[in-house]
Amino acid sequence: MDVANQGLTIEGELPEKVNCYEGVFYNYFSVGMDAQVAYGFHHLRNEKPYLAQGPISNKLIYSGYSCTQGWFVTPCISDPSLRGLENILRMHVRKVNCSEWEQIPVPKSVRAIVALNLHNYGSGRNPWGNPKRKYLEKKGFVEAHVDDGLLEIFGLKHGWHASFVMVELISAKHIAQAAAIRFEVRSGEGKDTYMQMDGEPWKQPMSKEYSSIVEIKRVPFQSLMVNGE
């Protein structure tokens, strides 16, 4: 999948200088609280590598960051709805064999959105799950396959919800299936948001005046594994 912000039709004025970046991911792209926690963990591990010397210590540090960032417990002084992505994010998708973009509402309860290419997230889990055919037909979805050219888009509400999803007691909040996705992020306060591709997180600046656009689409080529035997 190709991540880019080029060739888009953007409403409103553009700044004098526009920065464009491209990248490729194979597994997943996410925006929101899960990327924020991953960013904090990666930053600490780079700054103080002696603290993260094994899987147990890594999990303890990761859990600590999840709690301090409010992934499990939102501070009482903050309205939980203000921590949701609906306040900073607009999402459009393009279906298979369709040239038109369709806006998809961002659920109020969602604090992380993941676009899944392969059925692996969080150490091999399948958060999309295996929905029954009747449910798929009701939602307008199709059965997910790794070679179908579709992205499964789902949301995570908070740390407890994500934990139950990871142990496959429940599935994530299904949002859409699409051949291409366009995220538009903007903050009236000019704060940062967090994103990650295949577990590599970064801090994404947000402007008060202009939107940051991320478009995800299929690359025109496929990776092949060649057996030398």
C-alpha cells in the first residue's frame, strides 16, 4: 500500500509551501492513541535502551505508557469526547471499481483508527475477526482476503477495548472496507497527532489553518518471494 498526499483535490487555500512525502507499508497504518503510545515507547527505548532489554520489561514499559497517556483511563478533568478522533479527523474512502470518494463518519467513541492490509496487528492478532455472512451482507462488506485489494478499516475505543480485541474475545469496531483511503487531519489548537506504519510511529504536526492529507492506495506493483530451489 502506498501512503502519499499528492494529486489530491483539496478544498480551500493552500499554504505557500507544501511538503509531500511518500512511503510504503505492507501490514497496517494507524492514527490516534495506539500510535501515540507506540511513539512514547519507541522514544524511551531510543533514549534509554538499558530500560528495554527484554520482552517482559518492554511490556511493562508499554503498559505504563498506555496508562499515563490516558489510553486506559482518561483523566477526569478531560471530556472523553474531546479525546476522540472525530474532532480532528475526516475520512473518505473509495470503493473497488469506483472513482468517487465517499465520506465515512468517524465514530465518536473511537480514539484510534487502523487501516489493515494483512490480517495481522499487534503480534499476529486479527482484530477484524471473522464476521458471519449475514453480518457482512448487512454492513455491505465482503469476506476479507489478503489478495483482495481491500483495506479493512476498524477503530479502537480505549485500552480495555483494545485488550479484549487482542485476546480475540471481541472484534474491533468495523468502520469500512475500501480500495483507497483519504485522511484529513486538522486541529483548531494546532496540536500534534500521532501516526504509524507497520509499527514505526511518528509525531505529525497539525496546523490551525491548513489540513494535513494522507492518501492510502494500492501500489502498482507487488512484492514477490522467490524460492531458490
